[in-house]
Amino acid sequence: MKKFILLLFIPFVCFSQEDIERYKVYNTTNIYTSLLLDSATGRIWQLQIGVGDTDRLKIVLSDRKIAQSIESITKEWKEGYDERLKNWEEEYNSKPDSIVSVERKELKRPYNLKEIIGLSNIAKNGRYKLYPTDNNYNFIMVDVIDGLTWQVQWSTKSDERFVQLIY
């Protein structure tokens, strides 16, 4: 009986979060063009295949990391935190009889790392997905955790490519 229960438990362990693909390729209606999505950070590239070296291209559609790893958030927070805290101490905390209210002091206090991580979009495989639209050149990118959406437009012309948040 113990072996049977163990055999039932193994599939749950094997199919954890780590099995979700980080990079996914989405076909477009153009047989030479596909989109490559980093499903953890939301970065997107337009891929073009062809016979010659000049025909094969990887073009950035959006190189902005919408979500970041905890390591990069921590590194960014640590850079300059001491200076931010010192400025806050000098401006608000060093004046006990200041006319600045307690609420205002707290509002200006620099965020601690736990607060920053709570406010941040954390990169996670499978967080972003692309959905085709009836327009051949447009996809909708969805943050499946927060529900935010972006219009993703690819094109063979550089001035017609973009990724734009839909409000």
C-alpha cells in the first residue's frame, strides 16, 4: 500500500513549476516570422527564418523586463539604500519637534526589501502568454497573475513594431 501511495505522489513532484517552459515560440500568419516570448519577464523578439544569412533575423520587440527576479530586485534595492535612508533620517527623523506629521514621515520613509518585493512583479516561468488576434500583425500579451494586458504588434518595418500596455 505504501508503494502505491508513493507511486501516486511522484507525478505531482515531477510536474512542478520548474517544468514550465521559460521561452516559447508563437507562430504568426507569416510563414517566415515567429515571436519568441520570455514567459518569465515579458520580453519579446521577432524571429525571421530564411535561406541566406541576411534573411535570418532576431529583432527586439520589447527588451524591457516587466517582471524581475528576486535577485535583481534585491541588488537594485541595495544600491543606494543607505543613502536614501540617511536622507530620510536627516530630513524627517532628526527633527523631533518638526511640523511634519507622523503620517508624512512614514510616507517618505524608504521601503524595506520585503515591501519592495511585495510591490514588485516577480519573474516566474509561465507568467506571460501571447494570444493571437484576428489582425495578422497583432497579439495580446497577458500577465496571467495580475491580468495586465499589452498589445504586441510585429512587422517587417521597424517603425511599425511595438509593445504597448492596454489600460
